[in-house]
Amino acid sequence: MDLDLALVRAFTTTAGTLHFGRAAEELKTSQQALSKRIARLEELLAVRLFVREGGVRLTEAGERFLPAAHEALAAGGRAVAAVSGAGPAVRIDTWGHLYAPMRTVAQAAQALGPVRLEPGPGRDWPSVAQALLHGGTDLGFGRVHPLPGGRDAGLTQRLVRLEPVDAVVGPDHPLAGADALRPADLREYTLWCPAELTRLDFLRRFADAFGIARRQDGPNLGLDHLVQHLRGDAGCFTLFPADAPLPDHAGLRAVPLVEPVPLYAWSLAWRESARHPLLDTLLRGFTETGRAHRWLDYAPRRDWLPDTDHAKLAEGY
């Protein structure tokens, strides 16, 4: 059977939205035309790919077909790139957007030569892990942590950066004038978590490790919302990677943390069974940049990492 990639693309787009109307808009076609493409693909494969009663969801056959469908589209893209001379693109989804993950990716990209990156936003690590497993992206970048139920089985990760973390407070916070703080100095204050705490593995582990009992979370409404909250509540603080940009006009104070220095672990993740042809080139670029900038410096007596990040150190350079 010769698969029509237009039909395959109709399937993957619909599988990504689980909504025929939104998928049709994304493909710039009518919902009727999209439904006909899906029906034609189901006819060729002799299976149902979607359940359409009570909403749209994938059948078991559709779940099995989705990773291979993404790989077929990626292979088609590489074939076109080979003819055009443009070179293959690498899709990379990032998460942890308040912490500006693209800072690190951009620095590493300078060492990659002609590699074309196609960055995309991921909601969080669980959603990017699912996209990797289903073939919806080639590479993930952010903070990786174990997922319950083995939902990250089949994925490989590489630690590429350990970034010191500062305490960030508003101008009226009692500790705003400090030159440096120990994590223990924050115990009497409230940790503000700029998303649901269940999604913020690093902040949760930090609070548990250093006895931060007061915790407040809320929806991630962006950096401006975070700034306004910290400026308006003198009893709150949050954590921010030391090199991540804060608005110059915000009046916030970023105070280095010491004894120990908390480190935020940035990692690359991919599906080993679907390695992109340029993966080794990408890893080499991150390694060279990391060595030049000492991204993986770690001293056990000086620094603190969550237990789940220790095992990654041996897999770094």
C-alpha cells in the first residue's frame, strides 16, 4: 500500500487537536474535506482511527498508528529537504517558559553550524514526553523528572546545564536588601509558585528539602503576572534561574542563594527508537557549549540538587 501523505497529515493534525473543526482550520481546508480524507485513510487501512461519539478520541489502532504517521511525515520532509538542499529541520519543544529555556538552546545553536531548528512551545514535561513518544516532535528541552506510571518509558535524556537559582522578592520584602541568602533564611516566608504546584517538580522538592511550609500557587499567567504578585505581597518570594531575564523596570530583587546553591537541571530528551539523523550533531553542539561555559559544574559540598537529578550527572559530558 502506498500511503498518501496528505491523508496522513490530516490524521496527525486531527489527532493533535481531537477536534475536526480546529484541525480543518489548521490545514486551511473545510471540515467536510477533512472528514473525507480521514474516511479515505480509514478505508485504505481497513481500521477505524477515531471514535466520534461523545467527542473525538483515538481508537487503539489510531494510537498505534500515530507515532509511525509522524515518522512518515518527518521522512517525507527530509526527502524534500535533501532534494532542495535546505537540510533537515529538527523540531524541538521547550517548556518552563518563565525561565526562558531558549536562552540555552540559542547559545548551543551557535555551535551547530547549518542545523535548522524548529522550536515549539510545550505545556510541561508530561505533554512534551507524550509528543516525543507519539512522534509529534523530535527533541524536548527543559527540566526532566520521573513521570508516574512509567509514562516516560522509551525516552532518553541528557543533562546539559546546571543553572544556579536566585531568590526573587519584591522591593518591600524584609530580605530585599540582603547580598546573599541561605535557603533556610526563607522558611518564614511564602513560596509563590507561578503554576499549579503539582506541575512544578523543582519548586516542590526545594520546599520539601528546606522546610518551606508556606506555599501558594496559581495559574501561569506569564511573567508580568508573576512580577505584579511579588511586588504586591511583601511576604512572598519565588525562585528564578540566575541568568534568566527579569524585566528591568519591575523593581524586583534577585538575591543569590548560598550554603547550599540550588541548581536547576536543564536536559534534552528524545525517543531512542526514533533518533533524528542530526541528534548526534545537536548533542555535540550542546556539549561543546557546555564545556566552554562550565554548564555542568557541580560541587556536592557547595551545591544542592534534587535527588532525582543526581543520577543524570554521570550521563553529562
